[in-house]
Amino acid sequence: MYGLKELKPAIKIEENSVECPVKGCSIKVERQRITFKREQKYQCPVHKIYISPTTFEYETEQDYLLWYDNAEKKLYTNILKAK
């Protein structure tokens, strides 16, 4: 998981590409338009995140969690049931 300290203050967005938001990464992926898609062409191969000009998403929902021990798994499962 990448916190604010690991992210660039701004990313380069070009007509057909957008760069990875993680500091020190110069990888650019194809620019997404209109609908966010989780396709390989939009994924940074190093950080395994899907990138658009305005956001990024992790590959799995568990990647959003800071911890993933047994207590967190149980809480996460209960939250998903309630959603």
C-alpha cells in the first residue's frame, strides 16, 4: 500500500499516457478515458497498480489494508457482508 509519503506531488499526464504516481518510478502507461478499467495496459508492472489521470487502484481489495492478520481478515469479511 502506498501512503502519501510514497506518492509524487504531481504526475505527468500526456495525450496518450500517464505516469506511475509512486515516487522514483518513471513508468508510463496508456491513458485511460471515460471508464476506469483494470487492464494490463493500464497497470504499472513494477508497483502492480492500475493508473488513470485522476486515481489508481490496487490489484486486490486486500492490498488496501495496512494489516492483513486473522483479526483483519474477519473484520474485512464482515464489512463485505454488510456492504
